Amino acid sequence: MDKKPLLQVRNLKTYFYTEDGIVKAVDGVDFEVYPGETLGIVGESGSGKSVTSLSILRLLDPNGEILEGSEIIFDGKNLMELSEDEMRKIRGNDIAMIFQEPMVALNPVFTVGEQIMEAILLHQDVSKNEARKMAIDMLRKVGIPEPEKRVDEYPHELSGGMRQRAMIAMALSCRPKLLIADEPTTALDVTIQAQILELMRELQKEYGMAIILITHDVGVIAENADRVVVMYGGMVMETADVKELFRETRHPYTWGLLNSIPRLDIEQERLYNIPGIVPDPLHFPPGCRFNTRCEFADERCRKEIPPLYEIKNGHFSRCFYYKKVEEAQKLKKAGESA
Amino acid sequence: MNTELKRTLRKLFKNPSAILGFTLLIFFTLVAIFAPLIAPPVNPMFPDENGNPMKLDNPYIMPILSWSSDPVAPSKDHPFGMIAGRDIFYGVVWGTRTAFKIGLIVVSASTLIGLIIGSIAGYFGGWVDEFLMRVTDIFLSIPFLLAAMVLTTILGSGLNKVMIAMVIFGWMATARLIRANILQVKEEQFVLAAKALGIKNFIIIVRHILPNTIFPVLVQATMRLGSLVITAAALSFLGLGAPIGYADWGSMLNYTRNYILGASGQAFTYWYTVFYPGMAMVLFVLAWNLVGDALRDVFDPKLK
Amino acid sequence: MTAYIIRRLLLLPLILFGVTLIIFSFTEILGPEKLLSAYVNPNVFDKLSNEDLDKLIEKYGLNDPMWTRYFKWLGGVLKGDLGWSVTAKEPVAQAIKERIPYTIELALYAMIPVIGVGIWLGVAAAVRRDKFLDHFIRIFAIIGWSLPDFVFGLIVLMIFYSVLGWFPPGTMSGWAEEIVKSPEFKRVTHILSIDALINGRVDIFWDALRHLIGPILTISWLWWAYLLRITRSSMLEVLGKEYVRTARAKGVPEKDVIHKHARKNAMIPVVTVAGAMVIGLLSGTVIVEVIFNRIGMGRFTAQAATQLDYAAVLGSVLFYSSVLIIGNLIIDILYAALDPRIRLG
């Protein structure tokens, strides 16, 4: 991966100003996405992963602000410096997005076709008739049967899986270079989840686009991502190649996440749960944000925020004691094989 | 629950319009309570043998202080001016009591009726529900003002008749709200559990369902109070409600209309005849609307 | 949906039956003697002996049971005979027919500013949430909602008639009335301002309009306020929806996000509120026609009610309730037209 990154996020800080105080939803996040790859962002709800994705497109609620000094460099342009109008030309065209609930993410009063055509007409110089043909082609491509008929139907007439396919058709109608998928399968049945993910992989191969896949589901990440960013409390905890992350975990939070996946290959007495709860983003603990739930935490963790240590080329961990995690993993593996 | 309540109250008192509403409401309440001190119910035109002004039998009948019926501009003795020989200030002060009386009685009586009808319809369902809801539809199909107007005249005019008419045609919204809420709550676990334990229907309604539906009803009642006072005043304005000379904001405005239509070009000199009773009514209704709005925001943040 | 509309249309006579039955049974309270006053010239009435009274009561069947008299009245209604109005001194049906166009004219003209301005201001306030304009519009709305129409009407009359002399009360000026009543003036629609234009009398059109502005201002004031409040909160709710974010993520310009994606959805609850508005505008015409001394159904009803002209009252209630029910039906149809989930569901 020594290609030039498609997207570089540097020191991204997104704060929300609420009645109760400042919510530091994203607090200094760095990562990059290379052309054609899938970057998984994983974390529990409230970890700042969704806000990160909305920040890239600058689609925050009015009380949210991306702080001065944050950089979002896409295709050589710093998106932070673009005017609203220039930004608009990128949204839906170069960077597209799909959301968790296809039920509420599609406008109920317009037909599926109208909503796909709108994106095409906004960014491409084609006639209405051509746009309609393109919309039908797109629907066929995402595996919707009878696209000529479905194009004139309203979202509520489609099933959940079909709606998410339509949503993908809409997002990909302008052949974006980057697709941000925010929990694209969470609201769907398990069998349909697999179909949708499979569809996304196929289309990625065909179009050569990069994908940022945001999810709380480690299983989805394992099967679909090339590289992973683990987020907690608005910060990156660990970044690595997906295989390496699973094989050589170097952060207690990632370690906890991985242990909480049910496994079929070994016998488990009961499922592991990370103890404690996600801290209130209004009152993060001083020091490492994970210190309230971490089994390795000591005084130092409660005072200083650990830096991102580069463990290997491309593998970073925000933990003073990443070596202890390594030992714990080794011990566990030894136990399992014994 | 306690912290929840604290949060709710804090939210309520952070909202400037809610504070304005509550302040106005407290002000009007004080005026109503202390009306006999603010505007003593006496008539100085008729002193008794000791030279003290005569006490009024009924303080709600505004004393006639002058035989000239033309409006008299505000002065030191009559800060709001006079109309038809009566002191406007007196009428505005005692009219506060009339407004509270009308509003509270009509709202509580009609809410109670709505509560009963809605509970029966919602709880029993089936043909009882169907019948009661069609009756509700019928009552809702007559414009409120018109219905109140017709029934008031049939009953023979006067403030009490106005109130009866408004109660008879004022229960439908509450009934519908309660019914809808009960249909929703009925499916909830704790009610099903109570039913499974063999608890009587009536007790289920009173103990389990009503407490869960009472807040929306309360909010609705508050919101309705203002508009009911307006309707009552409108009926008085049309000459159907309070009799002439009664301390009622609506009937005071009834006088005014004749002067405005009659005296072209100089009506503006009689501004005080509209301003003071009109202002009192607007502020009174405003107070209830603001409070209702604030309560709705607090209890149902979705509706904001 | 079609089945639903047909069901509602079938229900219409049933509800009207119920409405008139309620009003009719209320008039029972009056007793035969009071009811008789609707049939006899009041000057003659006082001079009648008790025997004469009994005879007349017998003659008009006022001692009959309520049901007999109700169905007699209903039979008349089905033949287009609503009885005799004492206040109008003509048959009720005739009196209503003459007055309806004036009230319709007023209500229609009032609806234009209400819908246009109310929705426009509501959207503007929602888009600028918590900014100066939003606060200003909300204060304006809550004062409007608290200001009774008859108080506002009096203020309008005071300023625009008494002081400025612009908008006089009444329906039209004396000179205009003479022309309108003359046989050369053709009554095509019976709506004064439109007939004036058809007859090519621009002067009468302006005169009619001059008399309409005060009442329009009075009625519409309250409903602007109401509609803008509903539009604002509905718009705010919709602007927080995910499909609005989807539209933005597609690169839709903010103008289209608001006026295309959000507004079409926000209008759905607004249309339901329009039902309350129809009722409000109707009741509003009663007050406004009285304040501004206009010819129309509202003032006729108010007069009939105060003088216990019960045939006229029943006729008026029948009219107002029909308008209300049909108005609500139209709103339901509009609702379905806006929301595909209901139309196709």
C-alpha cells in the first residue's frame, strides 16, 4: 500500500455545543483511505464513528463544528477549505453515502426512480429520459427484479433489503470514488445482510471505488475490510491491517471487542462482555478514555492520554501497555490449543 | 423519577416564554383574589346614612357612576376611563374573576365528560366504541361557536347558559385523545398483567390507565382554556352571554362597537374602551397558551 | 382510498341527520309557545288570547311528539323546504341562497393570505431556527393566536375606518348597491367582486374589495398565526429526518432540500390542521360579519340565533355542518394526494 491515499483525515476534531456542555464527539482522529480498498471503522455506539463519516461530507447538525486545524484531504483537495457550493459538487458525485435505516433514509413522498434520477441530474449533463434509463440500469445492477416497474414505486412498497439495494443504486449512480457506508446492514435480517455485503463487494470490484465501512459488528469487519480503525470515545485506539488486527491485537479495547464475538470453533461457557459502560461524552475521564473499563489500567493511564505507538509498519495502538495485551493473547492461544 | 422531575422543571424555567406565561398567570390570579381590595365593590353615587359609599349586593354588576353613557377619557379617579357610566378599571379587575370562573369551570367539566366518554369507548371497544365515536363525530360536525351560540339562546342567555352550552359541545377533543391513549396503553405489558391477575375493569382504568394518559389531557386542557375564554367573550360580545353591565371583558367590548361604528373620524379618541378590556383578554389568553405550549414541550418533546 | 371516500360520503347524510336531530331536540326545551313565535308576526303575537294561542299551536302541530315534528321538518328539507325565517321575512332556503355567495367570497379571499403567508413564514422560521427571524415570527404567532378575532376586528375598524377612512364596514357603498340591484347588472356567479368584473364595472370591484379587506385582515390574522406555528414545527421535525440528510449527501442544493424534499413531507400534517382551519374560518365569518355589518350567512345565523328564529337556525346549522364535513373530506383527499403511503396503502 504505497499508493497515494484517496482520502487523508488529519487531526479531525468535531465538537457539538449542547445545552449541557461541549460534546467532543471526535477528538483528534487520523486515518487514510487508499483507492479501491475497504477501510472498516469499528466501535460501540457513541464512539464517534458516525460523526467522523458525517464530518468528511460536512453534513453535521447546526450545533456541530469541525474545529480549526482539522484536515480532510480528498483527491488532493482539502475539503475544509471548499465553499459550500464546491462541497455540494463532491457530495453524491465523488463521495457518496448510504445510511443505516433504508426505511427512513429514503424520502417517502418521492418514487425510488425520482430519487435516483435526482442524483444523476445533479451531477451529470444528461436529459431526463437518459437519467431514467440510467436509474433503471442501476436498479438492475443492484439486483432489483423488474426494475422498469420498481422505478416508479415508492419506498414503502419495497422490502427492507430492496430499499437498501435502491439506496446503494442511488449512491453509486454517479460512480463515486469513495463510498461511505454507515452501518449499512444493521437494520436488516441476517440473510439479507450477507447479500447486501456481497453486492457491495461485487460493485466495488467493478467500479474500483474505495469504501469506508462503519459498523459496530466485528464480524462484518473481519469479512469485508482490508484495514481497520478501532474507535473509542472519539479517538482512534488501534489501526491495522485486518488480518494483523485479529492475529496480533495490541489494544485492550480491541482485545475486549474480539473476545465478545461468539465463536463456533471452541467451547465457551459464556460470552465475554467488556465490563462497565461507554463513558458519557460530556464527561470523559482524564487520561486514556478507556481507563474506566480497562483491566490493564493504572495511575499513568488515569493521568496521561497515551500517544499512538507505531508497532509495525501500518499498525498503531494508543496504549502504554500494548505489550501486556500481546502476552495475554499469547496465553489465551496457548490455553486454547492445549 | 425525582431527577426526571427536576430536569423537567429546570427545562420549564429555562424557557423565557414559559416564565412569561407563568408570571402573567400568577399576576392574574393575584388580581382575581384581591379584586375586592384593588377595586372595592362600592358605589360612591349612593352614600349611606354615615356618608360611606353604598356596598354592592353583587360585586360582578358594575356600579353606574354617571348618567352620561358616552365614554370618558382616563383620569385620576378612573385610570382606564369610563364607558356607559361605568368604570373600565373596575370591569377589568372583576372581569378577571369572571374569566377564571368561565375558563376553569368549562375546562374541568368538559374534560371530565370527555374523560368518561373516552375511557368507556377506549376500554370496552366494540359497538360501544363505535357508537360513542359516531356521536363524537356528530358533535364535532357543528362549528363550536355556532353550537354554543344556538344552545345558549335556547337555554335563555346569560353567563351560566354560556358555560353549560360550552361544556355540552366541548368534550369531544378530550374524549378522542383519551380513547386513542387508552387503545395504546391497553396493549402494554403492565395492563395485560393486571388483566391476567383478574383485576376489575374499572380498577384497571382508574389505577393503571388514567395515570398514564393524564399528562396529555392536562396539556390539552391548558391549551383549550384560552380559546374557551375567547369563545365565551365572543358570545358576550354578540349579546348572548353576560348581561349588560356585568364585569365581563367580552360584554364591555360590546358597548365599544357602537361607538366605533357611530363616531366616524373621532373613534380613536375612545381607544381606551377597546384597549384595556381587549388587552386584559389578550394577556390572559396569552398566559394560558404560553403555559400550555411550555407544558407540551416538556411532556412531549417530539411535538416541539 | 376510493372505498374510503365512498364510505365517508355515505356517512355524510347520517351525520347530518344526527346534527339536526341534536339541534332539534334542544329546541324542545323552548316549549310550544316559544316555538310558535317563529310562525306569527311578533306584533300580532302579543295581542293573541290564550285560546287563539292554543288553536295556533294545534294548527302548526307544535304539541305533537318531537319525532313527528322532526320527520315532518326532515320531509320538508328533502323537498327543499326549510321553513319560514322570521328574521329574514322570507323562506329559509331563499335567505340562505342569497347570503351564501357573500360568505363564500369572504372565506375564499381570506384563505389566500392565510395559506400563502402562513406556510411561507412557517418554513422561513423553521429554516432559521433560533435566529432572530424565528423568534420574531414565533412571538408574532403566539400573540396572533391569543388575540380574539372580535378584538382584532374592532382595532381594524378603529384604525382603518374611523381614523384613516380606508376600509368602511358593510358589504358595498350605497351607489354601488343601486347599480348592483338594477336589472342591467347581471348576476352570474353571485360573488360580488367577480360579477363586477364580468359586468366590466371595475369601480364596483374596487368598492367590494375595499369592504372586504378589513374582514379578511381580521379572519386571516388568527389563521396565519396558527398555520405558521404548525408549519414551523412540522418543518423542524422533517428537517431532522434522515432522508433530508440523504438528500444533502447526494449534493442537493440547500434550497431544494428545503423546498422540495422537506416541504413536501412537512405539508402532510399541515393539511390535517387545515380541517381545524375550515371550522375556524367558518366560525370566524360569524363574528366578522357582525362586526363589519356584512351581508352573509354568519350574520344571518347570529341574528336568527339571538331571535330564536329556529327554522333559520336549523337551516344554518345544516349549511355549516355540511360545509364542515365536506371540507374535512376534501382535506382527507388532499392528505392522500400528498402522502403515497396513504394513497397506496
